[in-house]
Amino acid sequence: MSGEVIAKKYVKALVSSVDLSELENLSIIFDSLSKAFKNSKFKDIILSPEIDKVKKENFLLSIIDSKNSKVQNLLKLIVQNGRSSDIPEISKVLNHELAIKKNEFDGSLISNQKIEDSDLKDIEQKVSKKLNSTIHLNNIVKDYNGLKVEIDDLGVEIALSTDRLKSQLVDHVLKAIN
């Protein structure tokens, strides 16, 4: 089974047994563990078949320093089932579920220049109202001739391309001439 499918199973079980504040706490914990996977030494320890599972459990529990029995039991279960490598994916799925529960999503506003903060907030408010959610946008400056709003968790992409507008305008003028 793929890591995403496994992660969804763990998160589904987890979400059904915790409230929103616990879910937020779990998200923070799994985010920190997910970031730790970027460290090659951490990754070597966690993924090593030569290190005992109990030692891996204790190592993970010492990093998060949580007294929450649900968190401890979940991490023990993940390690015992040999799913330590799925922690980053579990973190990703957990963040997605949290965003859905809070109806709050992050997205990107892609443009070829920096958008003023006041304009960005205005766009956030309008997109939030349209999608009936709270949307937070991050301005990404790329070589894109227009504006594009992407909200991956909602599968939303809104694009306004000046090249496309010019092309459509030319087509419209040509049709009007003929």
C-alpha cells in the first residue's frame, strides 16, 4: 500500500478519537517530526533496520516530549508496524484534515511581481467569501504573465493570464470583422 493510503487510515482513526484542540496539537507534533526527516542522521536512525523498534519509539517520544497517551500510543503503533517512513505523509494528511475541520486553507497567489499586502488581503477576503472558507494567500513571484490563485487542498485554481486575454481579444475582433 502507498504511504498516502496508510497515512489516511492512521489519520482517520486519529481524527475520530480527538477534539479540535488535540488535533491542532497533534498537527504541531507531526509537523516537527516531519521536519526532522530532513536531517539525514535522524532519518538514518528512524529507518535503520538494525536499530531496535523500542529504541526508535523511545527516540521519537523523547523528541516530541508529549505526555499525551494518544500521541505516545500512536507513535508506538507506527513504529511497531514499521511505518516510521510514513510520518511525513501522516503529517501532510493530518494538516489537510485539520484545515477541513477549521475550514481554513492556505494557497498561493502567483504573479510576475510582488503584490502589495493590502491588495493581497483584499484578494484573500474576496476568495474567502466566494469559497465560503478562510483563505490565506502567499504571494509567489514567478515568470507568469498574469495572476493565478492556487489552493491545493480545495483543488482550486483561478487564473487570469494576460496572454490568454490578448489571444481571446484578437479572436473576438477577428470574428467581428468576418
